[in-house]
Amino acid sequence: MVSIMLNRTIAITLTLLISTLSYAQDEAPKITTLAKGATAPFAGTLLNPPAVAHTIAEKENVVNQCELSKQYIEGREKTKCDLTVNSVKASLEALDMKHSSIISIKDEEIQRLNKIALERPNRYNHWWFAGGTAVGIITSIVIFYAAVEVTK
């Protein structure tokens, strides 16, 4: 909202400044000092010293206002940029920490499982042999029985 108002103010100020400058360029400027009651040597607008000072001050004020607006916008945009960069840096640091934690947990789990596997080595080979032999004998008996029954 502030940026829209600021943009409008800058646009109006520049328009007035440009229109004033273009109007002033139509005729060569003439300056003369008149005493009270003297006739003007040319047609135009007569300004007393305070009016001239006000006009000059107003022009300087517009220039200063434009410069301040520019500095404000530059500062605001730089702050936004810095905020975005710092936010991305913080996110990156958080992700690095998360990644390091996950890798550390994974490595600890691998070490734990290796330790368990080495503490209880696979010494069940005789049970596998006995189970395989029993299954083979039972399968042979069932096939023999089925063959005898089929031939009857």
C-alpha cells in the first residue's frame, strides 16, 4: 500500500517537474528588478523575492523528496533481499544439520546391527540339514503311498 502511494507521489512530482521545465523552455528567461511603482519592461509574471525563494525551495524540496524516496525504496528492497538470503541460509543450515543427524543415526544403526550379527553367528546349519532330511523323507513316503494307492 505504501509502495503504491509512493509510486503515485513520485509520478505526480515528476510530471509537475517536467511540465514546469517544458513550459519554462518556451521562452528565454528574463530577469529584471523593479522598484515600487516602476513599469515592467516585458509582459509576464512578477515574483517578489519571497515568492522566488519559495519557488526555488519548492524545487529543491521536490529533488530532495525524490532522492529520499529513492533511498527508501533501495533500502527496503535491500532489506527484503537480505531477509530472503538469510532465510535461505538458515534453511540450508537446518537441512545440513538434519542430513548430518540422519547419516549419524544410520551409521549407528548399522554398527548396532553388525555387533548383534557378530555376537550371534549363524550356527544353525545342523538344524537346517536335519529339517531338510526330514522333509525329504516325508515327501518320499507320501509319493510312495500315493503311487501304491493309485495302482490298486
